[in-house]
Amino acid sequence: MDMNMRIWYNSHALLTVSEAINKILFDLIGNKTKVELRWDPTMEHIIIKGEIQYKFKIGNQFFITTHPVAMFSVDVMVRHGTQVYKV
């Protein structure tokens, strides 16, 4: 059984692929929480009328996006993208 894997890392500034590494090492570094992986725990994807919207919490209030206003560079894999939604 093949125990080697490659790590693909993608951020706003960089896309890179590692050399082959042992799967056990990958499992050790892969056991991170969503927050440690920079996911925002206050944001949630929801489906409304077949469309993906975002539900987020600020203070004690929840907000749901209605539609995108601007989507600058969000389809580019490597660099910052700006999404602006109406709530």
C-alpha cells in the first residue's frame, strides 16, 4: 500500500505542492480545527431558493446576505478576492 502523499497549499499569495511525504506525517499536521485553518466560525453557508447565501453573527445579531454587489477577483486562485454582499 502506498503511504506517500503530497500537500497542496493554496493561499491568497501562494500555490505550491510538496514533495511526496509519508501519510502519517500528513495526518499529524492535518488534525487542525477550522479556526486554526482560518475558517471564520461566525460565518455559515446556507441555501435559500437554490442560491448559496452567507449567514453571519455580529454581536448578538444574525445577518443573511441577499445577493452579491461586487465580486472582484474571486475567481482567481492565487491572490486576494473581494466579495461584497447586500444584507
